[in-house]
Amino acid sequence: MFEHLHALPADPILNLMVQYRKDNNPLKVDLGVGVYKDEQGHTAIMQAVTAAETHLLATETTKTYIGPAGAEGFNYHISRLLLGNDHSAIKDQRITVAQTPGGCGALRMAAEFTAKCSPETTVWVSDPTWANHIPLLKGARLNITEYPYYDGETKGIRFDDMCSALESAKAGDVVLLHGCCHNPSGADLSTAQWDVIAELLMRKNLIPFVDIAYQGLGDGLAEDAYGVRLLADKAPEMLIASSCSKNFGLYRERTGSVIIISPNQQQAAVSASNLFSLIRGHYSMPPAHGAAIVETILGNAELTKSWDNELTVMRNRILQLRHQLAQEIAATGCSQDFSFIPRQKGMFSFLGINKDQVARLRDEHAIYMVDSSRINIAGLSSTNLGYVAQSLSKVLKG
Ligand code: LMR
């Protein structure tokens, strides 16, 4: 039977980690996979995470099963972090929350839930979107179509085209939106644009599906949740996938959540039974440790403050790196304009160079990025910024 399989290409993002590790060039720079790095190029464990782990080690008394929904305390805190403490959907008991194995687990369970409701559903995704959105949605056999999003010329959003495309969607279609820090472009909807999208989705009876994997790394915890909170306020039905990989630095702990918003409390109970049954049929239940860390932090005012402060440092550092990169490139005398980089949000931006130029940066300068020219801004540091800017400038000169 195995002979029916064909070898598949390696994952375009994750494979960059492998290539980078193998490279012996002392000047090598990793701008590939989206992980936060400090000035030393290290992905450190956040202080609140270490404190929470220390506390857990001293107090945990069991490793028994936690069930398909995961930890109740985590679900309580994460839903409030995303939606705010007093959100109407929470008060009206219209939400179903499940702790998931990372944001991918959340996306896949939301996709499976959608397919269970209606197998013919079309999901609209931004052009471009995070590469792994497609396999996660296709795995649930959903139809996928794109709406225009990033404009490579203006480096902003093709907002009118996006709205026109969504006007042509049919009632019941699902629209996947990046809550903040659009991956891969860094081009985010403004609050005014979120307002327009919310009105459009509600008028056309489209179902919002918000993927929010970078809350706190754009403008702030509440600011980054503007869109998700607005839609949750208005939509009778909605799907949310969130991740704690980046904002808690829990990449390998696989910690995320899926939230289903139903029209009323009765329907929410039906949604919950279906979601939990789907989870049971896929991975039975999520791993406990990462969620226990998040629950410990968010359940303790002092740890929450420490976490929030560290997250603020990370966010400000990314913003500063964005400014520095644009300045350093301009200082090389490069003819191309990179002043858009500080206008974009979160970990990613496209350099807007072609595949050959990306390959030359990798092969001649040991600078690694996704073929699309997406760079992880958080992989820059004062040590490598000048080198990256000089190398880019050289490659652009031909
Ligand atoms: C990324 O986009 O680089 C991250 O979300 C990591 C991943 O799993 O692709």
C-alpha cells in the first residue's frame, strides 16, 4: 500500500529552520519562521512563564486526563483575554471554548466544525494568507476561495477590491480574517475598515472566522482585539482560533483555543457537544502543560502584569526594528523605498523582492526568508541589521 504514496515537498516555512541550522556561515541570519528573538538572537522563556512553571511543579498533584474541552480555567481566562471581560457573547452564554493543541489545532477544529455544519461551505481567505491555512482548511474538505488583500505596489490593503469580492460571496460562506498582525504581509485593517467589514459580513449573512495568533504584538492587547471583539458583538454565528505560541512564547507547548459563538444559549449547547465530539475523534484531548501555564499567569494579577510588561517590551522592540531596518536600508543608498516597513504591524513584512533575489540572499549572504520575501522582523538585531540592509542593497543592485 505504501507504494501509492509520492514524496511531498518540505513545508516552505518550517524547512527554513532546517536549512538555517545546517549553514556554517558565522554571519547567517534567520528571518524565516515566525518566532520572537531577543537582541542576542535567543527565543527566551518569558519570566512569567518560568514563574508559572515553577509554581505548577510545586503544586500540581495529578496528570490525569483533562477532557476534550481542555482546562476550564484556561478557557475562562483566554476567552476574556480575547473578547474582554464583559463581552455580551460571554454574558449571554453563547460561547463554546476549547483549549487546543496550538493555533493549528484551533483552526483545524473550527474547519471540521464548519464542515460538520455544512460540508459544501466555501471559506474565503485573504490573498495572500498564511501558507498553512490552506492545508488546515482543505484537510476538512472545505472549498476555498480568495479575496484580494495585499497590494504589492502600495504595500497596503486592496480594501475596495476586498469589499467587492466579499459582496459577491453567498449567504453562509465563511470569511477568514487575520485578527491582527497579518501573516504574511503585516498590513492590518484599520478600525474604520473593520467597521466596514463587520457591516458587510452581517448584511450578507457571512460567517466571520477570525484567526488571532499575535494578540499584543501589533498595537496592544485590547487594540489588537478590536476586530474580533466587534464581530463577536454583531455576529450570530462566528468562529475564532487563537494561539499562545507568540504572545506567551509557548511555541512547543502547543497551546491555543477555538471559540464558537452561537446565536443563543440552547444552540451553544448543541455546538459544544459537536465540537467536543469532533475533538474526541481527532486527538481526544489537548496536552495540559501550556494551558496550565497560561491559566496560572492570567489567574494571578502579579504574573499577568509581568507578562504584559514583557510583551510590551517585545512589541516595542519589533516596532523599533521596523524603523531601524527602513533607516539602514535607506542609508545604503538603495534606490528602492522601504519606508512602508514601520507602517506595518507584527512580526512579518514582505520585502517585495523576487524569488531569485531571495535565493541570492540565502546562497550568497546566508540570510534566510520565505520564498515570497516574507521576513520575520523579530529575527533582526542591532548585530545583523546593517549586514541585512547592505546585503539586500547589493542584491537589488543586481
Ligand atoms: C510562521 O508563519 O512562521 C509561524 O506561524 C510558524 C508556522 O507554523 O508557520
